[in-house]
Amino acid sequence: MTASNHVLSDFANINRRLWNDKVDYHVASTMYDVSGFLQGNDSLNSIEIDLLGNIQEKRIIHLQCHFGLDTLSLARRGAKQVIGVDISEKAIAKAQELATATNLTVSTQFICCNIYDLHQHLSLHESENLFDIVFASYGTINWLPDINQWAHIVSSCLKPNGIFVMVEFHPSLDMFNEDYTRIENSYFNQGPIVSEREGTYADRTAPIRNQSVEWCHNLSDVIQALIQNGLRIETIKEFDYSPYDCFPNSVKTTDGFYQIKGLEKKIPLGLLDILRKLRSTPQDELRILLLGLDNAGKTTLLKVLASEDISHITPTQGFNIKSVQSTGFKLNVWDIGGQRKIRPYWRNYFENTDVLIYVIDSSDRKRFDETNQELSELLEEEKLHGVPLLVFANKQDLLNAAKASDITDGLSLHQIRDRPWQIQGCSAYTKEGVKEGLEWISKTVTKNKK
Ligand SMILES: Nc1nc2c(ncn2[C@@H]2O[C@H](COP(=O)(O)OP(=O)(O)OP(=O)(O)O)[C@@H](O)[C@H]2O)c(=O)[nH]1
Ligand SMILES: [Mg+2]
């Protein structure tokens, strides 16, 4: 494993440690002003308050909420329910403590997880669980490796017509060195930026030293990812100031905002936008669910579909999503981890599936019964009723692979009457059969949609 692969696979742990260490110092800092908050001050800035508009009776999810001051402020402003999500268990414990201290436990809930695993914690498959507003504020996307996957999550949390409100530091800031005297990183995402720093932005003298793993996502990548996930921009604005004094050499503006000394009014510091989720996915987009036992080759096939390198693939702990252009359709493919402990979460992804692709390791004869059992249970699921099924009998390149026809008999596929189905022998390694599988999907769905 290369150094960067190591960082990628461990980024969540590295950053969780960092955010856990920051909590006590942030809670005690003047920047966060927890005592003011407890006395009734709003932690939200006028920028986001104006953007959010009337939030009475709204369901809101606040992604990467740190220790929840803004989450609780949203509840105080009359939201019906606000869920804060953060990777740091120490931050979430503090948020819960503050919810109790402010009597906001009924209208708020906090979830501790990496937001890429959010679907394992919320049952978003039921429409009443979706949100009116997804909210993200200051210092969020730079902690995320995959902006497309993030955009999928944002979109999948929203009701049709719901809004995503994001206020962020401008991504161009990620280019600079720590004291903003030099451009150090590319504006464009070139992989993880690993650094080690002392103190924290809200208390530069805090006796902590931590490694961090961040990414620079340029503006068009962020917006494009959201658009591709069915959101439409309503407002976008860049600011030459920040509401927070989190830069080492800042100057205060007459309005009480902050700019970087020497660069006043020259560079964008803040960014805000509102995007609205379109009512439905366009006719020419398909939601494809890729399921199967662990080690079947789902992620490898997904990467083959997206023409990506398949030499470094690790077992999927949550899920991967990619959009792939196929004949006549854009396929939004959801690849969910197949390990036994993850399988109970498969059902969180059933809603609105257009095609189910079930992947089998054709050489893993010892687990044919197990895979048969899982597939039979999927075919019984009400939410997948009538959904066309493509079985990929993968790993045909291996000598001991069972033929697709033998697997058809083993799985009793001929008894399926309630949906179109197809089995396709394939190999993610040699790419044989993959194209044929996709062609079947296009043909079948086109026929169904007529
Ligand atoms: N020989 C051969 N090996 C393959 C093929 N496709 C995938 N593999 C290998 O099978 C292993 C598992 O592949 P993954 O794509 O991670 O399997 P998965 O279904 O995503 O597994 P989980 O994420 O745990 O659910 C990896 O070592 C792949 O290199 C194939 O067509 N032929
Ligand atoms: Mg996988």
C-alpha cells in the first residue's frame, strides 16, 4: 500500500482524532462563546440566517456539525427537528450535553458517524424521513475525499423541492500555506493534503499537535457534483471576508468581519449557495443497485464501468456511488458493501431502484447456498418488487468458475416470473461480458418505460 493509500484508508481515523482533541479547547474558546450561547445567543451568523429564511416546522439535517452549536441554534429558531452529524464522538457527546442544558433534546438528535456512512444510521428510504433542508457550514468539504459521493448524500437526504444551504470558506483558501503568504497546493484536487499542526484555529496556544488529511475541491467540482445529483442552483455568492477570525494574520473590517492582512478585498474568503432539489430524477437517468456477497467483485465492476484503475480495491465498509454514461442512459450506480455485518443496511438503499445488479463470485462454490439465500430474500422485498434483475456471474477468468448456465439452475432463476431477469457471465478483470450486461439493462429499461 502506498503512503497516500494508507492515508486515504485511514483518513477518517486521523481526522476523528484531530476533531476529538479540538473539542475541549473550542468549548473554552472565545470564538465559540459557549457561555453566551447558554445564555441565549445565536451561534449562527447573519449570512446563513438570511439564507435559511423561515425554518419554522422544517426538518433539517446539519452535516459535519462539530459540537452542535449551530444545530441547536437552528432548533432554537423553531425548526421542527434538527439532526446534527459529526465524526467526532467527543463533539457529539458535548452536543448532547448542550442539548440537555438548553432543553432542546426533543427537537434535536445527534449522530456520530463519518457522513459517508450516514445511510447506515438513517432510514432515508421512507419519504417521511427526508429533510426540508440540508445545512453545512464552514469547514466541511475540505475534510472529504470524494465530492461526488458527498453530493449524492446531500441529494438523497432531501425531499423533492427541499433545499441545500451551504456556507463555506472559499475553496481557494486551501491553496495557501498556513499564514497565507504563499500558494502551496493546487486549486484543483490532486489527492490528500496531509499536514501536522500545533494548536487549533480557535485557540492557537492549545497544547495539541495533530495530523490532518484534507482535500481541495475547486468550486466547479463542488457545484457540478451537486447539479449531477439533481440539484439546481438558486443562489451563489462569494465574499471577500469571513465571519470568523480563524486566520493567523487577520484584520477586522468595520462591519466586524475578518480579512487576511495584505490580501484585503483581493481574494474570496467565503462562499454561500442554495441549491434546490429537482422534483424527480430525469427520465434518462437510472438508479442501479449493485449487491452481492463480500468479495464478489462489485466494487471492481463499478470501477470497470467508470473506466478506473482496479489495482487497489479494498472491501467496502459503507458504499460507493458513481455515475456512468451508457447507451441512452446515465446510470447512477450504488455499490454497497457485502460483508455480513453490512447486509442489514442494504434495505436502506432499495427506494427508487430501477435495476438490481446482483454479483456472484462464480468460483466461490462454497458460498453458492449463501448467495442464493441472500438473492431470494432480495426478490421478496416489497420495495424491489418488479425491479429488473441482472445477475453478473463474475470472475469467469478463473479456471474453477461455474458457468452462467450452471448458476442459473443453482439459483432457480427460471422460476422468476415477476420481473425481467438476465444472467451474464463476466469478468471484471478481462472485461468480458460487462458491456453485454449494460446493453441488456438499456434494452430492458427502454422497453419498460415505453
Ligand atoms: N479473478 C478475478 N478476481 C476478481 C474479479 N473481480 C474482482 N476480483 C477480485 O475479487 C476481490 C474482491 O473484489 P471487490 O470488488 O472488492 O468485491 P466486493 O464485492 O466489492 O466486496 P465487498 O466490498 O466486501 O462487498 C478483489 O481481490 C478483486 O481483485 C474478476 O473478474 N476476476
Ligand atoms: Mg466493495
